[in-house]
Amino acid sequence: MRIRTAVTGALTTAALLLTGTAAASAATTTATAPTATAPTATTPTATTPTATTTTTADITRAKAIKIAKKAIPGARVTDVEREYEHGHRTWKIELHKGRYEYDVYVSIKTGKVIKLKIDRD
């Protein structure tokens, strides 16, 4: 009887995940018959996911400069601006190294390098 209860509990959990609370509770009431010697399976209660708003801090100017310098080691920062690039709010960090000018676009939201533009002076 314990094996039947365990299998029924597993099926109930699968039914709960696939169809929702109403179908799972109906399957539990029809599939298990309580007896005096065997423990009955308990029906897990489904909770609806709540909408949580996670507030992540935007990437600061200083952090964007660090990210750009990591992308182009040894370069010197000459200009920093905020821009829109490829649908993202970005920091545009202009760097110089040797005879080259680099424009590194860092996403304000994620901190990823969106675009890297290289020009020769």
C-alpha cells in the first residue's frame, strides 16, 4: 500500500505541474483511498508566482570606464558620453592607444560591451 501511495503522490505532483491545482486535487481524491493502516498522500498546494520587481543599479560612469579599459588594456580615456546604441542606453567611452582611437559602447543596464569601433588617427 505504501508503494501505491508514493506512486500516486508522484503522479499528483506531475498533474499539478502540468494542469494546475484543480485537476491535481481531483486526481488525488479519486486515486487514493484512505485506509486505517497506510498513511494518505498529502496534496501539495500550488502557489502562484508573484511579480517581483528587482531593482538593479545601473552601471555608473566609473564602472563603465573600468569595463572599457578592460576591453582595451593600456588605453587612455579621452571622452565619456551617454548615448543610445542598438536600442540600448549606453556609455560611449572614447579611448586612445598609439595611433588608434577606440569607441567602446557599454550597456548602462547590463554592463556588457554592445559595440566596439576602431579608427586610425
